[in-house]
Amino acid sequence: MSTQPSMAWVGDRLVPRDEATVPLDDFGARYGAACFETMLARGGIVFRLDAHLDRLVLGLRGMGVEPPAADVVQEAIEATLAANGLRDASLRLVVSAGSGYRPDLDAVSSPLMTLTADPLPPPPRPPRLRVVSIRLDERRPLREAKTANFLPYLLARREARQAGAVDALLLNHAGDVAEAATANIFALVDDILVTPAIESGPLAGITRAALIEVARTLSIPVAERRIPLEDIARAEAVVLTSSIAG
């Protein structure tokens, strides 16, 4: 069976991916009023699916949007993987606030769920990071969720890559390390595995949480705290984590 991603889930059914459409008045397209999850499937099983759905629900309810039921998402995942002949895949689940003609979240209707599945990319290169000029707002609304308001990260990554780096290192407005453009960051500093506290502005990553749990299980000292840029410069090692890269 072909592994080319030819089918996508839109609304409540599979459609040919190159024929998939989103309404022009969809709030995700118009205003970025959508939440998304990028998920890793191995052998047809999504890594920490419950945690992904918990974060999705948190973001959608923060916008006043009713999230899709877990069994509906599971059906979409199974159908989309099967339709594309994939068991190991990168899944992208997006739920928009719905459609409406004016900028009013209380006036939207029919939240739209879409899901795509793609073959896993090759293993990432060792991270070469560059501090960029864009600052991450540690007090932004719905910082616990992954929203479609992704432009700052895209601009940050472009700035870093134009300077010859692989990814951007974002600082918050206090000047502390927050995260990379598409990953959480850990550093080994003074024999302690440290990562920016959620209060510093990073996304509460699913793989971030998994690594913290594993470190504590193995009695590896780990701390979520404020991280000045100087700590990254003197770290013995730096690790990036994300759902697809690991």
C-alpha cells in the first residue's frame, strides 16, 4: 500500500487531501482562533494521546469552544492512518473555533476538526541555535495551549535560519530562556537537568513532561526554573524535545 499521504480527515469524514477545503469564514483561517496538536504515531498508536487531548481541550475551552469527543478523534486517527497506509506517522490535528462573519467568539458555529498524517521525517540534525530578536510573551493568553497564532515562531525560525542556525532560541521579555521555535529546551547545568519553568513562557510540551518524569524515575536531578542565557552558554549539554523529534 502506498505511503503517500493522499487522504485527510475534514469535519466528520475522509476526503482526498488535494480536494480538502476550509470555509472562507472559518475563524482559524481568519483570526488564528484554533488549537492544534502535532502527534507521533508508532505502530498505529499515538504517543501520550490522552495528554495531547487534555491540552487541546484546555485551549478550546479557553476560547469557549466545545472540543471533539475523544472517541471521535480516535476514529479520525485510525481512519486517516489506514487510508494513507501509515502506522508510523506525524499527525496534525487542528480544531478551529468555527465559522462566523464578525470577530466575535460568541457568534461562531460549527467547530471544524481536520487531521492529516505524514510519513515521519528523518532524524533531526544536532541543534545549532541562535538567539533571535523576537521575544516570547510569557503572559500571553492561553499560553498552556498550542494555538494557530504561530507567526512569532515562524518569524523567529526564519531569522535563525537566515543566520545559518537550525532553530531559534527565544527569550521572554525578562530576558530569560523560554524555548526553541518548535521545541522545548533542556540543559545540563552543574549536574542538574534544567528546563524553563512554565512561568517563563514555554509551551507545556508533551515530550517535555515525559522527559521530566523519566529523569525523576531514574533519580536524575531535574529542575524547572528561570534560566538566564548564561546558563545555556556554560551548559555541559543542551537537548531539544518535541513530539516528532523526541
